[in-house]
Amino acid sequence: MKFMNKNASSSGLVAGLRILKFRLVPVLFLGMLLAACGGGSSDSEPSATFPIQGAVAPPVSTTPSIVTSVSPTLPYPAGSEELEAYTLLNAERDRCGFGLLAKNLSLDAAAKAHADYQIINFVSSHLENASQYPEGFTGNDPDARVKAQGYADLGEVTDEFAFFTSSSPVQSKLGIGKLGIHALLNAPYHLNGLMSGYRDVGIAVRSNEDTGKGARGVLLQINAAFTKSAGPQLLGNSAVQTYPCEGATGVNRQLTNETPNPVPGRDLSTSPLGSTVYVGVREGNRLTITGAAMTHSATGVSVALRAPITSANDPYGPCQSGCFKTHQAYVVPDAPLAPNTRYTVMISGTNNSTPFSRTFSFETGS
């Protein structure tokens, strides 16, 4: 059973895609339906949905504000999939210099409520419709939902990420926390958000066994935000960070599904991409990529890469949200990488016209 909106039509989805550059919420809403209803995914294949992001004004200060320690209260239960997801996401952000996220009870509640809403009502969307699907409704959009759960002083952006997998007769939650994070961290339009400057995060792993009804499968729901008073985490003005970075292991070796499709028209389920390499500089800066290469670390054999994507050539840009902004870029191999294998990456470019180069190695998972 696909996880889909019961009233979605293919013609409506195509029309929605055409207005991506001009409208924010309807485009992201329809983009999710496009993934749920198509993209060549099977019932047992995990699916990453398009994150919803608001606009953040370019920062004025050049002082870095990266969080290096957090002390969450009421941590996730030991052994829970939420704890597995939270621990992995924070470890990868910390390793690669993007800063830690603090567990937030209000965002946890918002993630749980919206996950349940989607499962109960057989919908896949960042929006909720009280008149069409009243059961479990907590707010029309992510901002309304996190505020309803008590997240006060909401900053200029809240973000949602979702990973859904289904199978028959029952899909176990076991391993979904790590599986979902690794999948989202290899999906460029999710990776750019998961490495952005949020400070707080809420995570829920839910299934129809929790709700007692609805879509069969498991949904990993993530909500991320920052308060106006704290502001976003910001890299230093000259910093250039990547994900993966030196020492990263277990990196997802292939991308078989994402909405929006990073290569429009390509069926990723039959022609996957490899491991996405994200490059980020301080928000408000301008990033260019002038050179990119990847080699098999042991043999030196080159890996064929697609052309780097920046805000200048993002097929879904320019847009208010979700697509790549001026401080973000990525490169990706044109085919899956080998499992359990180390690769070396060389990236060069400019950060606000100042040249940089980075060389690092990472290891794929199984």
C-alpha cells in the first residue's frame, strides 16, 4: 500500500510543480504527494519527503554561533528509535561542524501529532486540513502546529522532514531511526535542511500499531526550529563545511527516491545516484564550486560525478524554501557507490569570492 493522499490526481501534481518558483506552501505540499504517488517506489521501499522550510533573513553578524554541547532534559527512552535517530543526527552534525541540536519537548509533541495525523488519515503532507481530515488535527502548517504544542518565540523558520517505509503485513520499527537518518542525509533536498542552522529538534517514530488505524508502515517525523531570541546557528564567515566529512562512516551509498527528484525525469528506483556530498558556508554568503572529484581511496580509481548543483543551477530554484540557497551546494556520483568502501573527495570553490579547497575521506555503509 502506497502512503498517499486519497484525493490526489496526477494532473494536479504536475500543475503544482510548475508553480514551484512562485509559491511556497502549495508547492511543498504537492511535492510530497508526487513522491507518495509516484517516483517508482515499491511498497517496501523507503521514501523521503520534501522538507518544508521558511525564509531566514541573511545574518548581519559574522561571529560564529555553533552549538558544541547540549543537555537535553527528559531524554528519549533508552533503546528507542527516537534516541537512535537523535544520537546519529547530532553525531553527524557535530562531526562535520554544523552544531548540535537540543531535544525539545514541544517539537517532539508536534512531530508525534503530525506523524499520527498522516498515518490515521492516509495522507502524506506538511499541511493538515481540519475540514477534510479532522481526526488528529493540530494545526494547518508546521508553524501553527509547533506553536500549538507550546514552542514559544518561534523564529523565522520551522522545518519538517519525514521518512516513511511500508511493507506487509507489519513493518517493524526496529532500525528505522538510523535507517531513516542515513536515508535523509543522502537526499540533497533534505540534507541541506538537516545541516542548516536549527537549534532545537523533535523526533517521533510512529506506526499504525501506535494509532490503531491508518496506513501500515513506520514514519520517522522530524521537526526542527529555533527561537527568535536565540537565532540560528551560524558558521564563521570563512568556514566551509561538508557532509559527509573526514571520518564519516555508514554513509548511504545510493539514492533511490526523493521528492523533489534531484534529476527531474530520472527514475531513481531503477537508476540510482550515489552518495551526496553537501557543501555549506555561512548563511548569506555566496558559494561557488569550481572543482569536484571523488576517487576510490584504495585504488585511486575516479568516480563519475554529476555537475555540482548550487542556487545558480538548482532545477527547482529559485524558490523561497527547500531548494538550494546561495550558501549551499552539492555534488553526487552518477551511480551507486560500493558498499563498505572508503572514498576520497576533493572540493574546491569560493566562499564570498575567497578561494577554498577541501579533501576528506568517508566510508559507505552496507
